[in-house]
Amino acid sequence: MLKKVLCAVVFICLNVGRTLGAPLTLPSTPYSYTVLDQDLAAALQEFGNNLNIRVNVSTEVKGRIRGRIPELPPRGFLDRLIHLYNLQWYYDGLVLYISDAHEAQSRLLVLNPISFDAFKTALDALSISDERYIVKAAPGDGLVFAYGPPRFITLVEQTLKGLLAETQARQSTAGVDRSPHDSVLMLFRGSSSTVIRDGRPDATASPQAPHQDSPVHATNSGRQ
């Protein structure tokens, strides 16, 4: 069941040594960029254009680049600007998000009934986890503390919502199970319905069936 949730929010994933969200793969050749006086946000957008990477620069990123920047590999160039102008970056596998460090957000999230280990496993599997930013169990009953740039926090919250929705759906299904291995198909024809349970017609019929001539619901209520 967990795989269904993970597949709903898949991002481009490659294996890397460090946990930095989805890996931002950049060339190792020097990035030559000559600038005398340029808007910082514009320089970051041009960086993405030159390397064919989608870049989202926050409107809070302000400042100007003045003077020559040493010739560095693309990652070195990016990290230099991040350090000089007190910025943060996060790559979700599709877009490189760059924000001012002051935009970082913190959240105290309620995990119940999800365990912290299951939550952390989902974040790791989706390449959302990032060792630069915080996701840790907090004191209390089923609480987790998260801290990082806006895009990172958004993905953390979306992952938790997906896991909670999946758990609630599973519990709801379990509440109407007749047996651990029932397979049910309901066929509606005009105003009558036929229930096929485990491949055999069942005597139960719905007097308020919708007017359609096709199967509308198939479930496998076996517990996992």
C-alpha cells in the first residue's frame, strides 16, 4: 500500500553519496561567467539557462553581483553565491529552488498514526530527505519537527498528508471487510445490480443502483 502513495509523488531519483534531496547533477568543467554588475536573481536564472536547468528564484532574493567571480565548476559557482548572499537552494528533481535564508520555515507535525520510521523511509525513498535541513522526532506523542526552505517543507507536508490519507483509506476498507480474501465486483444493469463475490454471483442486490451498464466498483479487501 505504501508504494501507491510513493508513486503518486515520484521525482527523478539517482543514487548519490550524500543525502541532498534529488541529486543536482552538474558538469565538472569550469563554469566561466563574467559579470561586472548584475542583478543576483538574473544571474541565477542565467545560470540555470546556461546549464539547461529549471530555476525558481524567490522574489526575496535580492542584491547585485559586483566584481569578477573566479572560474569554478558549476556547483562551486552556485555554492559561492549561496554563501556570499545568505541563500538556500533545494532541488526536487525537476526545479532548482533558490530562496533567501530568512525564508526558511519550521513545522511541528503530528504523525499519528504514522510512525516516524515509516515517515522517514518515505522521505528517503522519494529523495526528499536532505541532510542540510531538519526532519527529526520531537518530544511528545507522535510529533516530528521539520525545518528548511519553503519547497522542502512543502514536500515534507505533502508526503505526510499522503501517508495519512493512505492509512485512513486502508482502515476504512478494513472496517467493511467480510473476509480477509474477498474479491468483490458489482455489475449494474438498469435498475438492478449483481454482486460477484470471489468469482460467483451473490444473492445481494441493490434496489437503488445507478442507471448504467458496466462494472463500477472492484475491490480486493484482503488485509496486507
